[in-house]
Amino acid sequence: MEDSAIRRQYENEVQEIDLIELAGVIWHRIWLVILGLVLGAVLFYEGTKLLITPQYEATSTIYIFSKTTSITSLADLQLGSQLAEDFEIIATTRDVVERVIKDLELDTTYEEIVKQITVTNPQSSHMLKITVKDPDPKTAADISNALSDELREQIADIMNTDKPSTVQRAVVPTKQASPNVLKNTVIGAALGVVIVAGILIVRHLMDDTIKTSDDVRKYLNVDTLAEVPYVKSQARPAEKKKRRSKRRDR
């Protein structure tokens, strides 16, 4: 029991020393970490600006019941919620979307435009939100409003009643919905730090050369009796003498 406790304590100490050592490796090369942070942030910022097309979102909202519809019972309310889910699916059917394409004279296909459309039923209410994403803000608003009008026509035909009420018309957005430049820049900076720190740690772990007396004690399990310091000022004259002797031999 005592041996196992001592072994665990020793392993914990070794692990703590290793973590401190790795932290020291990163700290001694902190300028490289900062450089990685800056480069990562710049690359992701410029990449987001130059390579990703900005997208704008416009949303219109309709109420699936018309002004003349009266809801008198809980069953009617439940039916309204179920119908909202049904119309959520109908909004992106080929017939509805292709009519919008024809009305707006869009140079696109059903498969392309349906990817830009998102129809939601907020909190199981009786309302439908029709959100359209497009690189052109005006086109996004036009498609959303046209799709809303076409869906109101479909709902009136299916329910054999007046057109549902419009809660909100889509307006031309002034701010882009995506990409998030700040978020991508922060991700790039963090990724740059991780990559540089990872490279420094891997290089340190793969370096098995002995540099200090602590390395001798750690890897060879022996104590050092003495250390001979390497002085550059003394080494240079010796190197010069060797070079001179080589030249004379030639």
C-alpha cells in the first residue's frame, strides 16, 4: 500500500513537472504564439471578406387564419396549430416556388431557390415566418413577400375561405446575416495559437538530446559531478586557429 501511494505521488509529481516544462517551452517562444495568433486572425479575416459571399435575410410573417375566421373552441386552436405545420411544408413545394420564380422573373431553378427558403412555425403558433437568404438584399425581400402572397393564395384555396392575414411584410435588410466576420476572425486567431503551440510541444517532446544536468538525471538516472560551461568568447579563437591551420595545410 505504501509503495503504491509513493508511486502515485511520484507519477503526479512527474506529470506536474512535465506540464510546467511544456508551459515553459511555450512561454520561451511566446513571440511565435503571438505571431500565429496574428496570422490566423488576418488569414481568416481576409478569407471571409474575399472568398465568402455575404448573405442577407428577409422575413415575412402571415397568420394562417383570415380576418373573418372565428376561433370558438380548443379543438379549433389545435386544428390551427396542425394546419400551420402542414402549410409550413406546402410553402416550399414545387408549384408554389415555381410560381414565385415566374412572377419575379428570376434566373434560377426550383432546386437552387428552395435552399434559400426557411419556413418556420414559431412555438407551435398559428403564424408562419418565411425567411429568404440571398446575396442581394432586395431580392431576398422580394422573394419572401412573393412567397408569402402565393402561400396565402394556397391556404385560401385549401381552407375555402378568405386569404390569411399578413402580420409583417419583408423589408430590405441593411445588415448581412452571414458570414460572421468577427466570429471567423476569432476562430482563426485561436486556431493559429493552437497550431503554433502544438508544433512547439511536438518538437520539444521529440527532441531527445541532453542539454542540462536535469536531463541527465531524468533520462539516464544518474547524477552529474560537474558542469563545464561553454563560453563563446573562448570558443571563437580556437575555431579561428583551426581554420588557419587548415588553410596552411592547403
